[in-house]
Amino acid sequence: MDNVNANVCSLDGAGMPLNIDRSPVSGNNSDMFLYDDSSMSDGSLYASDQENHSTPRKRSECRRLHKRRSRCPQQQIQQRQAANLRERRRMQSINDAFEGLRAHIPTLPYEKRLSKVDTLKLAIGYISFLGELVRTDRNSSDTMLTGVSNSHNKEEQKKVIVRARQIFDATGIPTVEVDMVTELGLFRVGVPSTDTKKIAESVQLRDNNPSEYFGMGVSSAVKNINTIIAPELIKQNLEVTMQKEIDQFMIALDGTENKSRLGSNAIMAVSLVIAKAGAAKKGVPLYRHISDMAGVTSIILPVPHLVVLTGGILASNGLPFQEYIIMPTGASSFAEAMRIGTEIYLYVKNIIKTKYAVECTYVSNSGGFAIPLESHRDALLFLTDAIKQCGFVGKAEIAINASASDLFKDGAYDLEFKNPNSNPQEYMSSDKLAEVYLDNMKEFPVCSVEDAFDYDDWAAWSTLSGRTQSQIFGNDLTQTNLRRVGLAVEKKAGNAIALRINQAGTLTEVIEAFKLLKSNGFGVVVCDRWGDTDDLFLADLVVGLSAGQVKCGAPARGEHIGKYNQILRIEEELGALSKYAGKNYRVQV
């Protein structure tokens, strides 16, 4: 890496020292040695250290005699002292560099049988990336950004580098990813996207160029980060721990109610990467940082909503409702909950393979199976039997995602909406549909109904919520919009609300919605999106908020499993302090 002493990334003078002499000299009595660093062919910062048994090159005899003749003993002593000082500094720099990388690159494969230098060589890709960022920063202000807090005090110099790019979500739709480099390392976030905009969501900026990605590209959102958001944000000289102030600044910078100028995908990507950098700045896990911001004092692990069957607009079968879900409410830990859910899921898969064609085991975007069932009741019977056959009666319950807005026609609900010749005389009123849900709760282990009615059928939501203690869960109802969340609280429409990070636009808005819901006794379900990425932020979010419920689809497909696995890691980290929401998933805090 070129000119590394001038390119230390730091936020407040605590930068990681990387000024390492590439050809240190060591003194040993009267013999002078030079370490052979030729193995570092790429010019890496990290040469040999005491753990790396490089063969020293001994100075020639005549050269040593010449040195002895030409210098007095006092000069030789000073030379050896200077060489020893350089060696100590070099070793300290190697140790500091190693510990810094070890703390912020969890996959750095250091083992006792490897020296620290060999381990640092394995991280050369990361080092090269930082060097490339700094070099690009010098040459192109459009893609790389640098901020300095106080040009008169070099010891307090801050350097932050931000870079955005276009990547792809799990459905092949372009979305935004942001890298942020501080003195603590590289932080990266890829935000979920969606190909359909709901009425109250913040607006994701698309290129609308039909010749590329059918108009779904996000290069304009990426450009807004690189040329507008990051330069203006860095000028504000805000610490990465000041999440609320940073989010408020970006909202004001956009200047629209729905973030349509800069794009909610651009703003949210920066908001989330700031949170990751803020957690590192505080020296705590991301979920702890989120807990602090949300005022949560007790960490509780969520009950997962594991999709098993799909219908509605996701399948061509006869099921009117979109998803049929397993909730392991009777488990004692998140790990046991995942065992219960995955065993039921795999049992269902084997039954489908035996009873139907192998094609029926292929899964939708949510990971559910679209088997050829003809009625809503058939699906509930099928899942109830699966729970019984797996031996989890009392430990697993059923949740329904009705997605009733898809059924809503002319003020009523058409459960035969897939049939183009459905009879309008058979459409259900909201009262009649509510009776269907209540009957399901009595006959089957149904504990939750999501999007039971159309998102503007407020009276139906309020009426059903007053008739049952089971969870009536609004997702499309509020769309993580603070105004609609407040309206749901006021009208008592449902008793639980979904939070989706890409609908709000900033992390601060998600946290404000959470606080509003919890202060009014509502349950909270943190949900992913069909257009999600492999980023794991959502897992830390649901744990940090102690929301009690997480919905990331089936225990299948990497974008789902990665988040569930991250919660498993957090549970292991918490150890005896871990608590699972279980039956108390709605009012756990």
C-alpha cells in the first residue's frame, strides 16, 4: 500500500498505526543483520516478525570491518539503539495491526500454528481494498469521500470513506450496497428492495431505463449516495454514534415526505451502515447498540414465523391466503424453536414428495411449498396433522398471512379471486371473513392472522381485534409508516404491527415506530422482504429491539437462513443470559 503513513483512517485520533519500516535493521552485539522481506512480493505493510522465522542476511566481513573503522564506539552504540527502537516499533505496529484486523474481521483465520505475519498475509485482500479506497479517494471525488474534522490539529484528524454500488437482491432485482471505512475497519450493508411500491411506503429510487434491468436499476440512487448524501453528511462532522442526528439530516437533505428525491434505498443504506460503524465505535455488538438507541434493557430472542405452505398470488393452487406458517411458541430457546420448525418443514417436504410430484417441493420466494390443495381448510388440516405427526402438539402453532388486500373487490372479499369467473354473489363481507378467522382459531391451533383485511378497512380491523385475544397482525395495514402506525394505535386496529427496514427509510424511524407500539401494548414483528439480500442486519435489529417475533420466510434459501443463523450465534453469545419469548411473544418487554 503506497504512502501508508499518510492514509490512516480515524474518527477521533484513535487510528490504527500502520507505519511499518519495510527493511528494519536489528543489532545483535557487534554483528548487524538485515531481515529478508523479499517474500512480501506485493509490497505489503507487514514484513517478518519474531514469529516468522526468516533467515537473516549477514553483512559481509569487509563491510563490517569498514563500519568498525569508520565509526567510533559511541556511534555504534547509538546506531544499535536506533535499530532496536525501529525493531520495537515495527513489532508493535505488527501487533496493533493484527489485533485491529482480528477485532473487525471475524473470519480472519489466525491459528497458533501460524505466525501473526502469515495470518496478516491472509488478510492482504482486505488491506489491498483499503489501499484502493484511499488511492481512489485522491483521484475521484465522485466515488470516494474524505472528511476532516479539524485541519488545524492533525492529531484529531478524522477520515471517513464511503462508497456505494449496485448489487442484486435475492430475486435478481438491483439494489444498493454501501461500504463505509473508518479507523475501525470496513462496514458494509446491502438493503432489501421491492418491485412493488405500496401506498404509504417511502419511495425506492429506480432508474426507469427500460433498456437495463427493465427499468429497475438503482445507479441513480448509488450516484446520490456518492455525490450528494456522503459529501454533505461528512461536512456535518457528526460522530457515527449520533444515529438520530444523522438520520434527521438525511431526511432534511432529501426534503420530501416519502424520500422520493434521493431515494429511500439510498438513505436507508447509509443509515444502516452508520449503525454498524456506531456499534464498532462503542465497542459493542450491533444488537446492543440498537438496544441502547431503543431504550431496551432486557434482551429477548424472537419466535420465528417459518413459512411452510404458500397460496394466494404466490401460487396457482386453490389456496386463497398467501402463507401458512409455523410458530414454535412452546420452545424453550431459539435453537429449539428452529429445530421444531425445520423438522416440521422437512417432514412436510417428504410428504409432498411422496404424495404429489417432486415439482411440488420447489419453493416460492418466501420458501414455502405451493402444493395443489383446493381450500383454506385443507391447508390447516394438513399443517395440523404435520405438527401432530412430528410430536410437537402444544409446542408449535399456526399463523396465517391472509394478505386480504389481494382479495378485496368492490368492498368485499373474493376467496375465489384466482378464478376469473368467480361469482360476486359469493364475495364475503368483512364480518363474514372475520367469522372464518374466529372459527379457525377455535378448531385449529391458529394463534396469529396477518393482514386479515384490506389496509384501508379500518373498522373491520378494530372490530376483530376486540373479539379475540389471538394476534391480529397488521403488515400492509401500516407499511412501517409512522402516520399509519399512529392511526392503528388510535383505532386499536389489530394488536401487533410489522416493521420492515426498507419501508421506513431510516433506522431512527423504525425505532420510533417500535417505541410507539410498545408504549401502547402492541406486539411487534420484524419482517424481511421478498427482495432481501444476504445482509444480516435484520437479525441484530430484532434481537436489539427485543421485538419478540421475526418473520424471515421458510427455513430455506440463503437470504432467510443467514438471518436465523445469526440469531443462533447471538443466543450462543448471550449464554445463560439468553431468554426466548415463547408464549409471551407479543407483550414480552
